[in-house]
Amino acid sequence: MERTKLLIVEDEEAIRGQMRWALAEDYDVLLAGDRMSALEKVRTDRPPLILLDLGLPPSPRRGEEGLRALGEILTFDREAKVIVVTGNQDRENALMAIGQGAFDYFLKPADIDELKTVLKRALHIASLEKENAGKDHHPGLPLFDEIIGESPSMHRVFEIVRKVSATDVSVLIQGESGTGKELIARAIHRSGNRKDAPFVPINCGAIPENLLESELFGYEKGAFTGADAQKRGRIEYADGGTLFLDEIGELPLALQVKLLRFLQERKVERVGGREMIPVDVRVIAATNKDLKAEIGEARFREDLYYRLGVVTITVPPLRERAGDSVLLANAFLQAFSTNYRKAIKGFRTDALDAIGSYDWPGNVRELENRVKRAVVMCEGKYVVPGDLELDASRDSAVPKSLRQIREETEKYHVKKALEKHDGNISKAARELGVSRPTFHDLMRKYRLSREK
């Protein structure tokens, strides 16, 4: 039986030899010491698995050459699973690599047993992708059948969700209240290899601080007054599946330390217990707070932030999702009309205008509640602005012109292209299909700079 090929890209000969010795029993190991030789191996041997050290010559202390190699490898073979390895001081480049399509990352020194587990998982996912390659599949559906959105900003969210679903990296979802962060978390879980295991949510802001520790970690019998029997915590219940930590910004500092320890060791200790219990979970967290500001105010631990946010997804507010409010409103109207058995045909034109021009400070949750109320209150065949409590006279309902919508979309894509290519004008312009002078004009128009 032909063994799976694994390419190890590492500039230090001693480390290459050690990795080859450790992995040769399971894989047909190929070696490369720099970007060019790695690309040659990829072209000739097409290895499905690649271990890539980001610190390659001629700049081994920085990650530019490794990131360049990653981009060229994935351009040649999009199906390759690349696991990047980098130094502890180069975390930012590791996160950037994940954003560019790397399967996972390790900080040196890499634990061989953990690395073997990740390689097996990567190979399993690669085989599943190969099986499904010939099947017709719309990229936005059915993975996200509960999430409705056609705006460019939501398509960007869908793209990131598709990428992270194939991995087990921790994900931090940021966004205002009511934007649908838990739906995004569930979409990641459902489309990943843990979809048949539990999805266990816990709202860190809804449980009193004195109860939150035992809810998360469980407790032993007699640990405190009222602990009449042993109880597993939410983390243990999620074993094999996904733990969703909603409102993570509300987690007390003392519990942040204990959560960080779990994320590092993947073991829990129940309240009043002495045994360390191994738990295999994927962790997804969500917050409506600016965690970097919380770090600055010493209310959130920086090391926990980086552990949770290997990949960060920012869910846009509804006011920045051009056209999605009407799309969502129609979907809610259909669902609630069926639930309440009302023969409502749709929205009157002025109601649709009001929906499209309102700022929706409560986001999708507010829209859902207003449509539900409208269905209950509607006495005719069509919903009117009064049913929604959105009158034409409302000051907040200022309609946007087509030009405003177009400019907002244009600014968004120019900004994202700059961020993606770290301020490289040539690459950003090439991605958007415009010349460098035109791109410079757009930057001046929207007062954008190369700096993040």
C-alpha cells in the first residue's frame, strides 16, 4: 500500500533530520531546506501534507519567505494541507498564515505526538474533500442555511467560516449584540469534522460569577454547600465536540486564568477535585466588547486573547450589510406567517423602504422581533410601516442613495485588499483588477493608508 507523502520544509538540517526520524514510520517523508526546493517538490511529488517552517532563508528570523512559500504552494495545489511551524515570537505571522489558507500552526518546539494527531486529522479532511470534489455544491448554502446574507461583507464572513471549519483552531467571533454570532459558531461546528458531536453553549455574562466556575468545570461531591453529587461541567459535556463561550468578555479574571490553563493543557480539574481530566474540544468564543481595549484596561488577559483568537471573525452590523435587511425581513415574514397561520402576502412598498433605510441598532435580533410583532398586529394582506413601528417620519430612517451604497462597498473592498496584502499596493490593485494609479486615487478618495 502506497504511503502518504509528507513534505517537511525546514532550513535547519538537524531539525529536518529529527522530524524525518519521528515521522518516517507513518509517512513517505520528503525534505526541503528553502522556498525554491520546496516548490520543486510540490510540483513533482504533489504531497498532500506539508510541514512548513515560516523562518526560511534568506530571512530566517522573519516570516516573509515562509508566507511567500505558503502562497505559492496553495496557488499550485489548493488541496494541499499546510501546517506551519514558527517561533514563539512570530505568532502574528502564524495567524496570518491561517488567514491565507494554512490548515493549522505550531509554535516551536512542536510536540511530536500532537503534531501526529494534527497530521492525521488533516489527511482525513483531505480525503473527505476528495470524495466530495465531484458533487455539486453551492458555496454559500447548505453549510449556512440558517444565515441569510448576500452583501459583500457577509460573503467575506462565509469565506472565513469555510476555511476555519476544516480545522480545529480556536475562533473568536466579534460583533455587536444581535448580529448572529452564535449562528456563525453553529455553522462552523456543523460544517466541521465534529458535527456529529455536541455543540455546548454557555453565556459567560448570564451566569452569576459564584456559579460560573462550577458550570464550566463541574464539581465533586462535597466541594461546597449543596454539592450533593458529582457534576460534570460544560467543558466535559462538550468532549469530542465544540464549546461555545458566548460573552467571553464578561469572564472574571480568576476564571480567565483557569480557562487559559485548560486551553494550554486540554485538561480540566473540577471544583473540589484533584484529578486532571483530559477533554478534547474545539473552542469558539464570542464577544460584543473590544477585547483589545479590555486588555489595555487590565480587564482581559492578553495571553488568553491570543489563545482564543487564532482566527478572528468580525460579523458586520446590519446597517453595513447593504440589502440584507430586506432579504432577512422577507424570510422572517414567511416563517412567522406560517407559525401564526396568517395569510400575509408580503410588505407594502413603504414598509420595505422603511426597513431598508432604518439603521437597526439592535441588528438582526431587532429586525426579527419587529417582523414578529408586525405579523401579529397586521390586519390586512400586507405589512405596513405602522405594523413594524417604523414610520416614515422617524428621524433614524434616512434612506441611502445608490451612490452612497456603491461608495461604501468600494471603500470596504479597497480597505480589505490593503489589509490582506499588508499595504502592498501592487498586490492589492491586482486583486481588485485596477491599476496602481487608480488604486492610489481610491485610497485618497476614502482617506485610507497602508498602515493598519
